[in-house]
Amino acid sequence: MALTQTTDATYEADVLQSDKPTLVDFWAPWCGPCRAIAPVLEEIARDHDEIKIVKFNTDENPQWTGKLGITSIPTMHVYVGGEIVHTIVGAMPKPKLLRELAPFLS
């Protein structure tokens, strides 16, 4: 499955109403660690259909960024059934990120 983008306008439909575990990558174009982890997230999205991965540009979408209290990026929230069940802060190598996501991957 390809990585997709979500916005303030589509967040509820894309994330909260998703029928599968959804990882939201809160990022911004100027953020070096965000750019570093992007290819890792693209690989995971491609290799694991059981989790949906969406990118959320915090600069362009202040409503949900503020509502969720995102103050440090990259921050990743994993949602199941519309609820945040896991939070990851900071960039990390693919093996460590896969360990973090293991409960949501088959």
C-alpha cells in the first residue's frame, strides 16, 4: 500500500474512521529527521498492507497539530479504532521502527 497524505479536512475520515491500524507521521518539510525517516516509512507502507501509513504536514495543518499537542517532530501516532494506542517520537532506523510497530504487523 502506498503512503498517503492527510490534512485537517480529511483527518477524521483517513485516520479516525480507518478500518485498519493507522500510523500518522507528523512531519514538516524543514525537519531533517522527518526527511530521514520518510523512505523507511515508504518501505514499511509498501511491505505491510496490514497497516495504513499517512503523512501529516504540521506546517500546513495547524488544527489537528494543536488539538493533539504535537510539539516535537517527527512524532508518529498509531491509531486503532479511532484511538491512539502507541506513540513514537523521533527518527530511528528501520529495524527499531519495525520492533515498535510489531504488535500491528502480521
